Amino acid sequence: MISEDKNHHLKRKNKSSTQLIEMAEVKLLGVGGSSYSRRVEWALKIKGVKYEFTEEDLQSKSPLLLESNPVHKKIPVLIHNCKAICESMVILEYIDETFEGPSILPQDPYERAIARFWAKFLDGKCLEAVGKALWSKFGEEEEKSKQEAYEVLKIVDNELKDKKFIGGDNIGFVDVAANYIPFWLEIVEEATGVVLVTSEKFPHLCAWRDEYLNCSEVKENLPDRDTMLGFFKAKVLAATVAK
Amino acid sequence: MAEELKLHRTWSSPFGLRIVWALHIKGIEYDAIFEDLSQKSPELLQYNPIHKKIPVLVHKGKPICESLVILEYIDETWKEAPLLPQDPYEKAMARFWAKFGEEKLLPSIWSVFTGQGEEKKEALGLAVQNLELLEEQLKEKFFGGEKIGYLDLVFGWLAYLLDVFEEVIDLKLFDAGKFPLLSAWMKNFYDAPEIKEHWPPRDKLVTKFQVLHEKYQTANPPK
């Protein structure tokens, strides 16, 4: 178990080798622009865990990445004490169970089950429907995809009716799982011209988004918006040419 | 105790079976409610309004949905006979492979079942690759070690459905010679006392999947 206390004790012994140990103990292989990668970073920030971040080039994956995630060859990968953990939601649970600090998941088994249910919905059905709708100009059935996206977004909006965050008073497991919605979604909307989220349609979702982007763990740890917009505009161009 | 715990399931669903097995392993009593998916009960629709699916476990009136979520809930609520490993890294590995099972392996095998012509051939290649990855993971008698654990329950459907699919589509999906460890695991799992008394009747399964297979053939004629 890594804790702030343990690190502090080691620091007194030998600063430089401890820094190396500290740095090497938790590594994250990720991509700054990826919402999956940022989920892990925000979880580490919630816990106050120091980590070493390596930006992967997905066109030229590092040997470490390929070795650490041979099954999917994807980021993010958390390397802790030389062991690799893959899949962002699996990593989140690992972080919560391994490091001391504020809880990411609730303590009560029923509350945890509810959180896992919502995380699965947001990471799965919801993200899928939203992604499909955002890119529907280049796919099939634009109107149908939009309707499906509105349905899932309404479910999330309703869930936020009496809550500041899906996790309650602080961002938690489900909010981190849903991270695409408060930041990336709006940028893709601008790039594609497909607008799904308005405050008229989803007032609670929009309020949540504003609170979310104001959290310290998030605010100081977001990719540059203009860079992201450029990235998505290039994707739109490529999709337009392909069509 | 039994009135406090209900499980909404169907006679054949592998997702529901996972929960039946888990509850048996833990020695927990419950009431099983068999749903007809063409006519879902008002309770099911109330308990799982978002997906309207089984299984749903209802504990003291509170519903839990999604089979993997239910398995973790059961493991955290009833501590005897643990299903998941205690060590956080081992637990993460179990969750990783469960996700692989749900998102890669199962869909690839389902694509072989529903596919035709070139699509089917491609799907078969992918399914075999996924099975190879799984074969490499078997280090002991079960995925859970000496005893059945979480991952065995997650992959348990392979032990009874692969063979049914093969019969219905008349195609060898699983070459036992190529997968000696998985083969042995399937036999051990199939025959385990906590598991075997719950298998749905094979002939009924064959009929059900034959009907389903025909539906897919007519809905998507070969290209």
C-alpha cells in the first residue's frame, strides 16, 4: 500500500533514490487527448498519488506498452510495482482498492453496485449512442441516432436532478466514467456541427458539466481545447473525403 | 431469508445462470422468478427500467442489475466462499478478463452463430484467436484456482453453449485438440456439483437456438 506517510518516511532516508522509487512505483502510459487516459489521471489526483506519465504515440507504440497490454495494445495502462493493469474502469477500481485517500467508490455494497451499474451504462450504451449521433452525418440514419442519443442523455439528466455530481457531493467513480460528456462531447459537437446537448433539453446535465469542469482534479488536468478541436476537425475532414 | 432475496431470470440465459451458481456456491437461499421475455413482468420493468433485462437480483426490496455487477454485490455482501481474489492486482486481472469475455470473446462467438458466408469465416478466425488467449490464462484446474471462482462463472456459458451452437450451425467452433486446457476446464466445470444441477435441458436449448438461427438466416441472407 502506498500512502503519503510511507513516502514521507522514505524521503528522510535518501532523497534521490527515493525520488526514483517514488517516480517508478506508479507509471501511467496514456495519451493526453484521450478521455480514457484522463479518467485514470483524475482518479490518481483524487487519491493524491504521484505518478510518472508517459505520452504514447499511437502510431508508434512503445515496446513497454505492447509488452504491458499484449491483448489490446491500448492505453491507458497503469504500471504499479512493475505490474501492469489495463482497461480504464478496471484501473479505477484498482486505484481505489490500493491507495489510501478519498474514496472513489462508495463503501456500502448496494451503493457500489449502483455505481458500477451507472458506470457500465455511461461507459457502454450511453457513450456508444452519443458517439454514433455525433458522427451520424457520415454514417447512417442521422435522425434515428440523434433520437437514441437524446434518450440516453435524458436518463443521465434525470439522474442528476437532485445531485451536484452523480456520485453525490464529490466527483466519484461514475462521474469519472462519464468524463467524455462534460469536456470532449462539446468539442466534437463544434467540429461536426451536430449539437446534442442544450440547457433547454438537459438542464441538470449542463449544471453538472459546469461543476465538473470546476473541480480541482479536473480543471488543472485537461488537454488543450484548441488542440482537441483541431484533432476532431481533421477527423471530420477525413470522414468527409471518405464519404 | 428467502423472502428477502429474489432472482429474476429465464430458464436458459447464461447471464442468469451465473447468479444461480454464485448463490449456490455461497449457500444462499432465494426465490427464483422465471421471466417470459416476450411478456416481461411489471416488477422486472420497475426494477430494471433502463435495460428491461434479466438477471435482476432483488435484495430486501432493492434491485441490482447487470450480471457482473450482481456477482460483485453478492461477493461483497456474503463473505463466505469468496468468488473474487482478495489481492487488488489479482482482482484487477479477474475484472480485465471478465471484460474481455463480455466485449470480445462472447460477441465473436455470437457472430459466428449469426453470421453467414465471408462474415462467418472472419468471425470464426477471430473467435479462435480469442479462445487461444483464454487457453493461455488457465494455470490451474479452474480460472479461480483449485476452486471455482468469479471468472469460471463468467466463462461458464462456454461449457454448455458452444456445443449447442456447433450442433445448430453444423460447424466445429471448438477443436478440443487445439485447446487441451480449456477442454479439461469445460469438463471439470460442467461436472462440478454446484454447477451441474442447474444446466438447462439440452434438447430445449437446441430447439431454441435453431429457431433463433433461422431468424438470422432469413433476416440477413448471404451477400
